[in-house]
Amino acid sequence: MGIMPTPRTRSDFLGSLLPTGRSRPASGVFDCGALPASLSALGLPDKGGLLMTFTPPGADFPHVNAAWQRLAAPNRTVLALSSYGALGNQAQGSTYCDQNSRQGSWLWLPQSLITRHEVHVVDLQVRNGLSARQRVTAIRGELERVRVSMPLSADRTFAMVYCDGLSASEGFLMQAWYASGRFPCLAIGGSAGGSLEFDGTYIGTGNAVLQGKAVIVFCQIAEGKSFAPFKSQNFEPTAQSWLVAQADPVARTLSSVFDADGRPQPILEALAAYLRCAPHQVSERLTGLTFAVKVDNEYFIRSIATFQPDHLTFFCDLEFGDRLYLLKATDFKGTTRRDWQGFVSQHGKPSAMLLNDCILRRVGNTAELPGARFFEDVPAAGFSSFGEILGVPINQTLSALVFFDHQVNAMTRFPIEYANYAAHYTQRALRRWEALHGIQSKVIGRVVEYQHGLAPLMTTLPQLEHATVSQSETLSLAESSIRAISDAAIESREAQGRLESGLNDLEQISAGITTITGGISTIAFQTNLLALNAAVEAARAGEAGRGFAVVAGEVRRLAQSAKEQADATRKHINEAVVTISRIRSVATTTVETTQGMADQSISAADQIAAMSADTGRERNDIAANLGQLKSLAGGMDAMDEAVTQLTLLQKLASS
């Protein structure tokens, strides 16, 4: 937002510490509404050097930057950075300027301290769609085009590195920095800050306001002068750590870590298990805790930005292979003062300080800021950044560059530290291989178990194939037998049909005989009546009819005998008809039973045929699978040899 200027006097720009000589470092604070028109307004000489300014979040950065850039000259660079609040060592009050005010800070590093400096702008390749590897490769290409005119060395040169705070690129830049192998000097700086709406961060140099870029200022310290990095963070390690499994360094998300058995576990579940709470309570339980990676024996904090249902986002990039350590908070002011007193007692009194301080130190310790006075009698200025750089990216840390008018020999170990910083990225790959090695070891163990379990199976499967063949043959035989039974039942049913026809014919014959015998009985009855009439007539005739009476009697006996024979024949025929009826009933029942047997036999034969077909297909499948298993068994010999070699290599690697 725009800020209306108000009248100011020269003393308003001088800050807390005026330079005691015209070539001494100096620092101060300024009001964004009344910007200096000249170096003399700051009490500074019109000489060469590096002037750094830090603008609060509510100011109109282009306007403020333009005012400061008017103080630049061919041998004098003005570097302006947006911030979430400026830091400055004021004569009275806190080191932390009020981020809600118009107050910024500035630091003057004269040519008598930094004899040479040069500014380079690097594109951070923030366009969408690039993977982490592609980003590193692209930024490395940018760094390869940087031509540094001064010789670089650990004890005489350093690089101030400042990035667009919303580019999320500090990690990629530093990875490319070490991959290029071109800059053997200390890299220190941070990311431009801004408001908590994260609506923009800015770097001003020359006539440009940069976004999506990094500005690198290579500096050469003057003869007899020296510098040393100062690092302070109010956290100490716990015994807990996790190996990062699934992480996206571009989105800066962490989804899972490896558990004690080497299996990926969702990060919120892992944290909930350690903190003994539900996943939705993790954010609350992490109050007073943070995370860090380790470079040699130093912890570099990685702070959580947001909690999501299935992942966490961080203010620094993480990758598979990073080991994430859990840290707990200590006293903010006490730790900073103790670290500073130890630093000064080791190196002596400084001549100036450049302060790169994390926004989270300001936000997380609001109540303690009014009493936070740390660097009395030292020209110091800086800003609350969106991330710091001290060899590698870092959060929640004060990473300062401290200057001395005497030799402190603080950089004698820097080649080792440089190697450690570079190794931070190669160790990621090493820990990836270690994790993969652990997984491979488990896989090898399972393969060996699989081999042992497969051997009996390979023996059993041929037996199963043989049993399947025998079963198929048995089913075929059963089907043939049942179909034979069915055929016999059909033949029996046909014979029963013929019997039924014969019984019908027999009944018709019996009926005919019964009719005949009935006729004979009728004739005998009539003959008997005639004989009886003849006998009556013969008796009337007397002696003359005696012979006729004898004949009539004989005829009556014959008629009676014929009648008796006919009756006996009819009786037997009726008995035969009854017997034929019983035979018919039995024959009908036999036909029905035979028909049911035939139907059931046909159904059973069809089912067995289907079973036999299924068995045949299964036998073919088993044969095919057995063939594949035999091929696999052939490959298992080669696998066994490979497992033996891997086991030997594991023993050699662990010996």
C-alpha cells in the first residue's frame, strides 16, 4: 500500500549506530514515508560499497526501491529486499522492527570492508511442469553461464544469495550450486519476505524489481578483514527421527515415512503413533516441536507450513532419502543470547552484521520480541525472510554473516563444511540406496523362502496332473457304464411294451373263449330242456317211448356235462383274466420304474459327461501351468545363483 511521506530530519535516517569513520560499516532504520535523498542524509560518504535495504510488508516496494536505487553508483550497489519485517540494531528497543509499521532498515558495507563485489541474476525456472531434476538441471545451466571475475576462495570470498520468496526454489538452487562445482565459497542469504497473504516478494537491484529470480552478490573481503557465519536456532534434538519415503520436492509435500520394518507409513499416522494421539490432533501436539535434517553434526530446520488430510507441506523441500529429525523448542531469547555470547567470546567484537532471520522466529515468539535485544554496539540490519540459506536452505533460524576488522580464521574448516553441504544432496541418494538395500534384503529373504516352498509344489503338481488324468478316465468309464444301464432300461421298457401288447391279445382271446363257453352253456341248457321235454313225452308214450326216454336221458346227461365243462372253463378263464390284470399292473409299474431309471441314468450320464469335459479343461490348464512352472523352475536356478551372489555382496558390504 502507499504511505504518505512525513517530514524527517537527518537524524531519522542514521539509526542507532553512526559510522565512527567515513569508511566504517553502518546501519540504521528508515521510514518508508520519508526516504533519504542522498547518502549524506544517512551520514555516509559518497564512496563505493554495498548498501542493503529491507522494506516492511505494508510498503509500496517499487516506490521504496526506486528511492533507494537513486543512491546507486558505478562502484556502489544498492540491493533492496522485501520482508515480513526489518531487523536493525537500534540504540533503544528491540532488534525486531514492528512489521506493521513503516519502519525498514539498512546496512552499509563500505569498500574498505568489501573490496570488490559483483552482482549476478539467475532465473529460477519457476515455470510449471518441470520436475525436481529438471529444475535443478535448468538452474545449473543458468549457473554455468555466470562468469565471476574475481578469484573465489574460502577465506577471502563469499556469496550473498537471495531468492524470490514465493519461488520455492532455494533447495533446487543450492543443489545446482554444488552440482556445478564452480563456487568454492560460503553461500549465505535467504528468500525475500512479504505479507502473510503471500501475494508477492521482491528483490530490487539496478532499475529492476525482480520476481522468479535469484540475485547472487559475490564479495571479496578486504585485506586484514574477515568474516564468519553465525547460526542460532532455539531448538534441540530429541531421540526420534524418520526416513522420508514419499515426498514431492516441487510441491514441498511429505506423504509417508518408513516405519521400523522399512515399510512406508502415512506421515500423519506415523506422527499420531509417536505422539499417541489421533491424526487430527497431530497439529496441536506438535506445538513446540519442529523438524530438521542433519548436515554433518549440524541440524538444519525444516518447518511445517500446512497440515493436509494425507500429507504435510513444508517451507523447505524434502526428498526420498532425507532423514527427518524431531526437535523441541528451547527459550528463544536465552538461546540466542547464549549462542551470541559464545560466538563473540570465540571471535572477538564484530564490526558489522547482516541478519537473515526466519519469519517463523518472529511469528512464533511475538510476546518476547519487545525485549529481544541481541547485538548491542554492533552495526546490524537484516530482515524476516521466507527462508534462509547457510550452505543449504534452512528454516526457523537466524543465519547471520558477521564481519571483523581482524582475522578470526573462522573459514579454515570451510572446505570440509563445503563438502558436507554438497554431501547433503549426495547423502540423499545414499540413503535411498540404503533404503532400497534394506528392501532388497527382505525381498531376497522372501525369494529364498519362496524357493524352499516351491520345491514340494513342483513335486506335487505332476502327481496332481496324474491324478487328474486318472479321474478323467474313471469318469469316462462311469459314464459308459451308466449309459449301458440306460440302454438296458430302454430295452426293458420296450420288452414291457411288447408284454403289454401280448396281455391285451390274451385278454381278447379270453373274452372270446368266455363268449363261446357262454354260448355252450346256453345250448346245453336248451338241450337239457329239450331232453326233459322228450322224457316227459316218452313217459306219456309208455312202453313205446321207453327207448326214446333212454336217449333223452343220455342227451340230458351230455348237456349237463357240457354245461359243467363250459362253466369250469369260464371260471378258469375268469381267473386267468384276473391274473392277466395283476400282470398288467405289475408290468405298468415296471415300465414306469424302468422309465424313471432310464431318465435318471441319462441325466447322470450327461452330468458325468459335463464333469468329464470340465476335468479335461482343468487337466489342460494344469498341464499348461505345470509347463510354466517347469519353465519357472528352470529360471529359479538362475535366480538362486543371483541370490547367492547378492547374499555374498551383502556380506562383503557389511564386513
